[in-house]
Amino acid sequence: MINNDIVFTEHITIQEFTDATGFDLEEEEVTELAIKFAINMAGNMVENYCSYPFLRQKVKDNKKGNGTNQLMLKYKPEQIMEVREIVSDNTKNVLPIGSMYLNRELHCVLYSSDFFYPSYTYEITYFAGENQLPDKVKQAICLTALDYLNRKDYKNFQSIKIDVIQLNIKNLDIIPEEAKMLLRPWVSTGIII
């Protein structure tokens, strides 16, 4: 599960946004707060579109045991935090981290002293993602935010109010084709190349 509480404006400044898109703050009647909202919304849209956490965040995967000593993870793991063996609703065992190893390239956790029992479910908590956004991802986020800010026709859009900003959203999966082209390496493989 990707954490949608990441603040992308900590990684993309308004200046970077205007440089990447040519957006003129003085010419357009858009507040910096609206731009920051658009960047954060676009960042979440891009992560959801790619199904990949670009920025470092805690992820939980629930996997059924397979009788081997390895479980495949959804994302490329950077650091394992905890592995819980769920035997029943009332019994959850924390497995020793010292006996777990990560294979980052294969997206799996290896258990060196035992195997993952097929009748149990395992909850693996780990960190995935990077400390910085790749340049192409930054550009895709900026293009998606710009596309949102340039929309003049709000027909069929759902209106939501967040604090003092009134925003209209039709579908949070709208990503411009130029941005999709930039994101192609992550969509096709699910990993950063």
C-alpha cells in the first residue's frame, strides 16, 4: 500500500515547477497555495499510476506463506522493519529481523533459519522508495500539475473544499500523455531502471 501522505512540495519547489512548465505566476491568477496543492495531488496521481513509491516510505505487504524461505514483495525493499507471522486472529509472532535478508533486485525477503509456512500469513513492514525523485518523475509531476491548473472547463467535475481553496476534480487518474511517456519505464516494469 502506497502512503499518499507524502509531501511532494518538499522535493519540487514552485521555482522548479515554473522552470519545468513555463508557468508564469504573474500572468496567471493562481496562488502559490493552489500550485502546492496541484503538485502534491499530481505526485500522488503519478505514484498511483505507476504503482510505485518513488519517495522513501514505509510499506506493508501481507503475503501467504509458500513453504520456501523467500517471499516476494510488491516493491523494491530498501530496509526491512518487521515481519509478523499471523497464525490466527489471536496469535501473531514477530520473527527475528536478524534472520531476514533482502534481495532488492528480486524484490524478496529471505528467511535464513526457517521457511514461510503455507498455512500462515506474513505481514512484512519495510521501507521502499528513494530519497530523491528521478528527474523524469519530477517533470511528469510538474506536467500533471500544470494540466490540472490549466483546466478552464470544469463541467462534470466533482467539487471539494479544502480549507480555503475550492478545487474541482473530475478523475484523479488523469495524467497527460506527455507525462505518461516520461513514466513509461516505471509503468512497464514497476521498478526504477
